Amino acid sequence: MTDRIEAAAAELRPLLQNFILWARENAPGSDSNLVGSVALWHRLIASDDVGRWKQSDLRTVLLDRMPQVVEDPDAAADGMVPAIRAYLTFLSESDRLTKGSASLSDLLSELDRLEDDFVDAMEELVVEEDEDEEYDEEESEGLGDFEPFADELSELPTIRLRPDSELAAATREATLITKARDLAVWVGSERRVGETSLLDDTEITEALAVLGLPVPEKPGASLADSVPALWNIWNLAIDLDFLQPEGEDTVSVDADTAEWPFEEDDDALDAWMAGLHSIDYGDPELEDEEATIALSGLTRALLVRVLLATGSKPLAELRTELAEAAAEYDDLGADAWAAATAQYGDPLNPVLDWLIGYGMVEVEHDQVRLTPLGMEGVVHLVDDADIELDARPAIDAMTALDLLSFGAELPEEEADAEFAAWMELRAPEQAARDLLEAAAEDDADALIRVQAASMVGSLGDVAVPAWREALDEPSLRPYAATHLSQLGVEDAPTPTQADTHWLILDMLTISAGLGRPEFVSSLDDIGNVPNLVSLLEVIWKVPHPHLEELLEAIGKAHPDKQVGKAAKRALFKARSGQN
């Protein structure tokens, strides 16, 4: 369908451009932007001929299709019918209303008959959108929502994250994951589960013993309803892929589960991240379902407040703030908090027990602190909520590629400070090698390459050995040859014309990513039109990964036709040369 839409849009484009010109003089009050969608869907679902309009086509397009595809129903309600009236008049007056069409008068009469129904349909969409927005706002105002804290989170000082090796070691100490493993191993292969309760009472008793959990002395309506801690660990085992459903009524332990804690750091971290959203299992579970719902999100609410306190906050303050938040976010919040106090002694006890068990917080002297693993997890949760946060690897754990990637996004002064701090912990000669090796990992990343060349270039003579080694890397040779020549290194190769052209293409690649004005400006910096044309006559030979897309962009963006033609010729030669 996408191909059909694109083909139909291309077919309609000249006609719509003519209509826009006609409407400026003949129907200045009509919104010509609203016509395109109607004309497109008329072509797709009503007529192969864009100029053949029947009365029934108007109903098909306006009432059947537009409510499904219109982007701004409010604007459509106000201006769609007048715009279509102008469009049909344009087709008639320009002899584009082809054979088989209804007369203009009949089409306009039908349009008048449909107008009220169309406006009603658009107004219904507006109401639905408003209700959806209100619903989204209500949904977002939950106890565990991060969005209300977005501004505060964005203003936090830089958060430094520990290296994967340290984080993976911490995941191996997470007691909840060990419990999930033990439960999954006990489940074994192809265990049948029930419809109303996954396990029967005998199995529940066995599973509780495996986990070291007590059997309730006085279970409620059933034993299964009295052991939420068991089911939380069961669900965690599924989140971690330790337990795999097989069919509708059978589960089995995954073949690798017994190997936890996994030896490879990546495997251990991947498993921990897979279970990260299990933090919601830390929310208090109360006898009353509505009270439980009122406190849902409490674990996330605690985490975000500890994060905002830069990773550590007194338990008493957390308790007070969260009690107030619960009462604010839900009418039952205060009663639910009281019920959780009666059941747990402190509503935060199940929250902290789960977070401690998952390795995310420590509590000492009534102070709640995020562990390095907890900081990593909260940063991921904030990122999942599409909230910006300045989080970077710790300087001592930052790889050369980390430095280049973050440095490319930072203001110059901040990037320089990051580089200086990174260099203090490293031998300059090895640092130069590391930076250039990182830049060589992806020859399509011109920004990282330029960033690395700039950093290594600032190291002076100490970087000469690294530059010499970089001569063997095609994407870095132009930079290596240039810097070695500038340093006056004996027997250094003289930069070639191809080297210069590669540097130009890197520069253009970066400016193209900044937008059309910056791209055109960078082309102007290269030289006047004759210089650009001369460059295009030879630069097509350079095996740069972005050559073709740059030549195509030059042909479209540069205002001078001579340059555009030269770019198209160069593009043809580049493609022919590859073939």
C-alpha cells in the first residue's frame, strides 16, 4: 500500500501545484493544504482517473475515509468542505473534470448535503482526542510516574556510571535473582500448572521451602492467595527467562538457568536488565484491591526521589514525602497508606526489601542509598520514560569510544574538561592509540573520526607513534598524513589530493547532518562555483562511505544549477565506477 500511496502522490503533485496557484486568485479563503489528502484518497479508493469525480465519491472519501486518516480534525471541520468546493471548481474551469464525472453543480450540491455530516464526524474526533489527552494526563499522574520530575531530573549534575564489569559482579550478588533461579530449577521440565492457581497447596509448600519463605499460619481463602511473595518471585523468574511457558498449561526451566550466576559480564547484565521492571513487585500488596492500586508505583516513586537527592536520602523524609504523595495522587491514598502501615509496620518495608534483594539500594543508619547497580537501573528507567538525564561513564571507566561519543554531543568547554580529566588517568601515547583505534571502528562515522583527530592532534609529538600506525587505516590515513606533516616528522608521507578530498567529504558529512543551511554554507566555504565544479569533477573517485549521498545532497541543495549538474554527473560516475 505504501508504494501505491507514493505513486499516487507523485501523480497528483503537478495537479495540486496548479490548484494552489489557481486558488491564490480564485479562492483565496480556501485552505489548499487540506485538498491533498482528499485528492490522494479519491485516487486510491474511488477512481483511477484523478479528474473523474462522481457524487458517490464525495461520500466515500469524506465520510468513510477522512475520519480514519485526517491529522487535524479541528482544521478539517473548519476548512475541508470549502477547500474541496474550490478544488472541484478548479477542475471544472480548467477542463480537468474528465468524462464520466458528475456535473460541477451536482457535485457542489452533494457537497452541501454532506457538509453537516462531515463536520459532525470531525467534531467527534476532536472530542475523542480531548478525552484521550485527559485520559493520558490522568494516567501519567500516578504515584510512580517520572514525568512530573522531568525538569528536576534534567537539572541534576552529571551522573557517573560504573563499568560493566563492576555492575555485572553486583548482579551476581542479587539475592532475588538467586531465589528466582532456585524456584525455576525446582519447577523443572514440563510442570503442569492449574487454571485457578498455578500450583496446588502441596506444591506451594514445597516451593516456599525452596525459597526459604514461611508457610502462612492462617491462610486466607486459599493458600495460593496468601503467598504473594512466592508469585512475585515466580513472575521474576519469567521476566528473567529462567522459566519458559510451554503451551497453555505447562512451564519448564530454561536450559541455562542453573548456570546463574552467569560467568560472562554481558550475560549477567542482560539478565538483570531483563528483570529490571520487576521493581513494581515491591509495591505493597493489600487485602483490598483498590487500596493496592492506590499505592501502585510506590517503588518507582521512592527511586526517583532518592535519585533527585543525588543518590541518598533519609528514610524518614522519604516516608513523609511518599505518604503525602499517595494521599495527593489517589483519593484512597491516605487510607491505603494506613492499611499498609498496619500490615507491614511501614509501607516502605516491602519496597525496600525488594530493592535490596535486587541489588539497587542499601539502607544504613536510616539512610537509603542507591547502589551503583541501582543508579544504572534508575537511569535506564528514566530513559525508558523519554526524560533527558546527563549520565555518563565514570572517568576511570570511560573507554576511548565513550569519550568520543559523549564529547561529540557536549559544548566545547565541557568536552575539553572531560578530555582533560580522562587524560589525567592515562599515558598520553597509549591514549592516542586508543582514540584512533576507536575512531577506526566505524569508517562511516565522520563525527567520531574528526573528534578523535582533534583530541589526538592536541597531544603533539607524543602522538607520533599512534599517527604512524594510523597510516594503515584508510579512513584515518588522511588525518595521520596531515598531522605528521604538520609536526615536521621526518619521512612522513605528504598528504595527497585524495587525502584532502577525504577530509572535505568528512566535513560535508558532518555539516549535512546539521541541516540544509549549514550544508550549503560549508559548500560555500570550499570555494566559488568554478572551484566547486572542479572539485566535483574529481572527488567522485574517493571511496568515501558517504560519497553518493553527499553528491546527491549537493545536487539538490546548492542553488547554482551549474553545481547541481556537476554533482549529478559526479554521482553517475561514482555509481558507474562501483558497478
